[in-house]
Amino acid sequence: MKHRLPCTVNASILFTELPLLERPAAAKAAGFDSVEFWWPYATAVPTDAEVDTFVRAVRDAGVRLTGLNFFAGDMAGGDRGLVSWPARVAEFRDNIDVTVAIGEQLGCRSFNALYGNRLDGVAPAEQDDLAVENLALAAKAVERIGGTVLVEPVSGAPAYPLRTATDALAVIDRVAAESGSRNLRLLADLYHLAVNGDDVAGVIAAHADRIGHVQIADAPGRGAPGTGGLDLDGQLADLQTAGYTGWVGLEYKSEGPSADSFDWLPRERRGSERHA
């Protein structure tokens, strides 16, 4: 492999054959010591007991939480975030403190705020104005623990307006200009960017210093690296050469048991204890 970037397992898309609370331990058994999650609850504000159970499952597994999404609605039903959704503004804002509290307990400092789909009957400008307000609030909240808010272009959701790195960076720039928040970064999911037709090599060359997190899957199919046609190893090597030193989230779908899907990554490359 060309790159030496540390990998973290997205346990919301991998190990789904297991109950959610068993997935951190399964990732550890597969040789990883880091995991990331989408929002692990069905509601924006879980009970204290539910939070404690999740925190304990991660700690007991002996893994580090490297990334966490803010509540994004019903992902399985097609929702892709509440950041720009006027009718659900209270849910998103109530979720911020819970998300930051989990991050504080588990040492997580990267928080993905999915922008949200365009809505029938709501002007795009209204959604964008609200998104800037909400992202600024989230950025201020996570800044308290030294955290970063991530903004992600997404594929496979026709109503989701952020499709390219340029789209997401424009939002980040507007938040910075209007609120002064400087702790927002691009989440560069190399699969989403490629599927949307973005110039991945160009994004890496031009914006490596603005990337706060990277995720990967191969295309077509969103499978493990090597199952499609993307040069993921080369792209990650280019990112490393350009100065990126962060995590690489494995956010792909496994055809069979997830533990059997990591053959492309030598076991000695799965641990990340030395990563700051």
C-alpha cells in the first residue's frame, strides 16, 4: 500500500449484522482500535441511560471514537440531515449538546453535520440561511472541546444540494464570513465525490489543507477497496503527500460478514495507537 494513513471503521455501515452496541468490540476483534458512527439513536435526544450504554460499549471494547454524526433524521427513509430543515430546527439544536457531550466523554473531536435535502415548498435561500445559523451554533459548541464540524458532499440523494467539494467549501466559507467560526472542514468521502463526477485529484491538490476527515468506498457499488475501479490507495497517498494526516473512515458495504471484508488491508495496518 502506498499510504500510511490510519484507518477507522464506520460501525454504522459495517458490522450491521450485529447489534449496534456489539460493533465496537467486533471492530477491535478484527484488528482495529478506532471506530466512527453515524448518529446511533432514532431520536435527536436519547435518554441519559442510552447515552451511558453507548459510551460504555465503546470504552469496554477498548476502541477510540474518531467521528460522530449529528442527528440526521431517518437515514434509512431518505433523510440526509436537519441542518437546513426549518420545521426541525429545535431537534437539531437540542441534539448539539448531546453530541458534544458524547464526544467529550469518548475523546471524539470530529462531528459530521449532514446538510439536509431540499424541501418542497421551502425556498432554497431560506434553507441555506438556516444552515449557516445552525452550522455556526454547532461550530461554537464543539469548539469548547477543541472539535471540528464537518460538511459533506453526498451522492445517491437527488435532493441533497451539496454534491461537490466546491459546494461544501462555499458553505464553510459563508459560515466563517458570517459567524467568524473557523473550525469547519470538508469531509472528503472519496466515493461520494467520484460518483458525483467531482475531480477527486483536483480536490486533493487544491484543498488538502481544508479536509478535516476522509472516508472511502469503491465505485461502483460502494464496496470495499478493490471491488470497483477507484484508485483509492493512490488518492490516499496523494492526500498524505499533500499534508493530510487525519483518519480514513472505512465507510463501505460488506457483501458478507464484515470481519471478512478487510483482506485488502493487512492486519498490521489496522491498529492506530500511534496516531495523535
